Amino acid sequence: MAVHLTIDQLPYGKPVRAWLKGRYGEEQAASIWKKTEEHYKAYLKDLPDYGGKKNGHARAIYGGLLVFALYPALPDQPPVRELQEFIQQMFMGSFTKLGKVFDLNRSADMWLIDKVFRKSGDRDRKDAVRYPDGFINVDEPYDKAHHAARYSFTQCPNAEFAKKHGLMHVLPLLCNSDFFGIAEIHGQLIRCGTCGNSAVCDYLVVGSKNPIASEYTTVTDEGGFLVSRRKEE
């Protein structure tokens, strides 16, 4: 029997409730949070076995589930983009603090972030054996010549859930937050697609001053996803 993380086990309940209170007032916020909890519990019944807290991407998977449960509970159904700043701060706020001491424009820091990505990828591949419905991670050797780290996901449980439950319009809130996180550590994420709008969610991470960064521009596609496109000559 699959064991999942309950909404109370996530670290995001407090910031979500604070955001709701600020936007809707205390009384309505309590009602919305109750609906969010109900949606989350209902979604849990339809999830494959991800391993719960044993999965290395537990926060990404179940944090994503919380966002999917939250948005339909909002009474005014605001444009999804209005939630973007809050969601990226909730998931990536730690990168802001990290950026005070960590800079991907330094070769040593780029080398270190690649080691972190590689260690995470090794963990993901072990998880994939036990929980085949989770993330499938493929990495590439570190590009020492260009100080660039590359890896990709060929399967994303958040994207699969969004497709199944008609929540593709909400998925960009999760995917787009990666661009913010990498920027906060003085880097640039170059991503041509995600598992929501492409067959692969590709990551090319470089320092913000790396010449490779200047070759791309970041745009929003028709589905609301931030994507990287080569600049026209």
C-alpha cells in the first residue's frame, strides 16, 4: 500500500494560509484552505506509489499536488500568472539566501552545482527503480570548457498529474519557478521545453555572465511556460 505525505506534513501550509489571508481576508481564507485540504485528500487517492517522504523529490511532488489542490479552490479563479511570484518564493526562497554567498559565474561554484545535480540524478535513478511513476532523470557530463551543467527529465509526475486532471494551465507555476531559482544564484536556466509542453524537460545551467547565456532569450509560450529560444542573428 502506497504511503503518501499528507498536507500537514508539508512545510508549505503556513505560507499558503498567510497568502490566502492577505488576499481574501481571514474568514474566506479559512474556507478556501478547507477546500484545498479536501482537494488534496481526494487527489491522494488517485496517486501511484511515489514512496512518500522516502522519495528524494517528495517536496516537489507533494508540493506540486498542494498547488494543484489550491488553485481550483480559489473562488475568483484569478489568472494563474498572479500566483507566480508567491509560488516561486514558496518553493525557491532558499535560493535567494544562497545567492548571497553562491555565484554561478565563479567556475568553482558551477563545478559544485554540477556535483549537486549529479548526486541528485543518481538518487533519482535509484528512486525510479522503486517508484517508476516518479521522476526519470538523465544527466550529461559536465562541460568544463564552457562551464555548463546539463541534465533532463524524461518523466515528471507533476506533468502527468496535470495532464490527467485537466490542470495543465496550473503546471507552469511549478515549472517556471526553476528560472527564478537559478537566477537567484546568479545563473541562467536555458530550457527549451518541459514535460508539459515537450517530450523532455531539459536543463542547461550556466552563469548569468557566461557567453552562452547571451545567445538565448526567455519567452512565455502559448501554454504559459517560460521557454528559452535562441536569439535571431
